[in-house]
Amino acid sequence: MAKSNRFLLIIGTAWMIDALDVALLSFIMPVLKSEWHLNATQLGVVAAITSVGMMIGALLCGKLSDMFGRKKILMGTLILFSLSNLALAFAPNVTWFIVIRFVTGIGLGGELPVAATIIADRYTGKKRSQMLVLSDSFWAYGWIFASLIAFFVIPNFGWRVAVMLTALFGGYALVLRKHLPPDPTVSVKRETQSFRQLLSPENKWPLILISIVWFIVMLTYYGIFLWLPSVLVLRGFSIVNSIGYTLIMSIAQLPGYYLAAHLLSKISPKKLLVTYLLGTIVSSLVFGLSNSLPIILISGAFLSFFDLGAWGILIAHTPGMFQTTIRGTAMGAAQSVGRFGATIGPFLVGWLLNMQLSIGFIFSLFVVLLLIAIVIIHFGIKDPTSEQ
């Protein structure tokens, strides 16, 4: 058990670092708007460009992990992330900020599919699903750390110091990852055929359908949560108060993950995912249409609970749909499509806000997309019938 917990702690840093970066960007965005006089569309570009890099990083690093080994590629993604975040602290204007964030996104996007594949290679069955969800729960810790940095550091020392702290977190995680166990022995010759095998009739349609679900889940998640502090500011709360409220909502992610990990031993991933997405839909509607602070906080907490839990279940479900020889490429491909949705989501919110459309309308649009995802999951995606 101790060995399993140690492995979970090390591999969980992938989710923690990704969340720390994404969350910190959401807190920096209102500050950049004021400092560089950006409009909502420009802020949408700032948020979306990271996801463009993530899209490339997910596809590229997933493939490279099948060819050259999971651990080596996972270490490389973190080095790229840390160095680019150091550079970000010295960005002189929004143009350089966008360029550096693109590079940062390549490192971030490569981390999660490779980390998830490492877990899927070492565990099977319910244990695999639970380990993946528990690893994904580190995303909540990243959000919490980012909220604390934003609350205590940004108002007193500025966003550049906050970004440098994120790079230090990356350096610490790099030291931890040296203690990851070596990769299982694989045939490089076999792995180089992974794209061809992935597009075979056996794998093509499962890949397409799960990729569409990833697209919708990431579009709605990044559209909602990257804009969450800014949306609270638009509703009349101060930047400091919006950061504090977002921290409260972020803490609600943890029980969402832990309950999902527990229920995966009792309920199929497919049914549980549909349940969590329905919870996300109800919470989104209440949050988007409410103007009362208590209801905003409560619905926002439930939104964090269900949306992040759904993400964890989706991560747990995806690797088991594909064979070990193509698992890294499949995870990378599905999440790359998802990152395309993550690119569109933040930009779409900025564009719709510039068109003077209400927050309620935007959240209602996300609800429609999530309903489409539920239909695809229910009718088009099967629970794995055997371990691969």
C-alpha cells in the first residue's frame, strides 16, 4: 500500500502542475485586462492559446511515449513547462505573453495523457479506474494552491512573482519524478505502427466517439473555469473577493473526486459519467442564471464537484478502451481533440461577452453541449468488457 501511495503522490504531480497553471492563468486574466487594457476577445485569445499548445503537446507526446518510453517523455514535458513559465515572468507585452503561453501549453498538454498511460500500464480493472481518478484528484490541489497564490501573492507582489512560483513547483515535481519506476519493456517496432492500428475498424469509431466527448467536456470546462474569476468580477465582485470565492468553489472538487473513486468500485464508469454530467448540467444552469451570492457560491461548489469528478471518470474510462500498444497514442489523440475544444471554449466566452450576451445564455449553451455528450456516452460508448 505504501508503494502504491508513493507512486500516486509522484504521478499525481502531473495533474497538480497542470491545474496550478490553468487556474493561475484564470486569476491573472483580470489583472492583465487592467494592466494591458485588453478587451474580452483579447482575453479569450490569452486563455485559448495555451490550449492550442496543449492540443499539439497531447498528440505529439502521446505518440512519443509509445515510441521512446513514458517516463522519459513525462520528464521532458515538465522541463519545457518550467522553463517557459520562467520566461513568462519577463513577458513585456501581451504578444510575448501569448507566444510563451503557446510553448507552455505544449509541455502541459503532453503531461496528462502520458501520466494517465503510465497508470493504465501498471493497473487493471477497478484498481486502474480508482488510481486514475485519485491521480486526477490532484487537479483540485493545483487549483487550491493557485487560489492561495492568487489571494496572497498577486495583490502584494504581482502576477510575475506568482508565475515564477509556479515554475518552482515544476522543479520540485521534476525531482519527485526521478523516482518513478522504469517503463515496462515494449517493442519499439510494434509501437511505430500505433497510428495505423489506431485507425483500424476495431479502434476507429471508439476513438472518434470518445474524442467528441473529450471535446465537449474540455470546451465547457475551460469555458467555465478559466473565466470563473472574471465572471464574478463582471457580476460586481472585486478581484480579491472573486479569488476568495473561487477558492471556496475549488475545495468542493475534492469530495467530487473521492466519491467518484469510491463509486467506480460499485457502478460502471459509463453510468457514473452520465450521472456526474447531469449534475454538471443542473449546477451550470443555476450558477449561470443566479445573481444571489449564496446561490452563486453553492451552485459553483456543486459545479466544481460534478464537473471535475466527470473529468476524472472520463480519464479512468478512456485507457481501457484501447490496447496497451496504442494506449499512449490513443490517449494523446483523444485529449488532443479535447484540447481543440479547450481552445474554443475560452475564446467563445470572450466573443459572446463582447456581443453583449448574458452569462445565463452562455451557460445554457454549455448545457446543450453537455446533453449531446451524454447522448454519445449512453448510445455510442461501451464499458470495456475485458482488460487490455
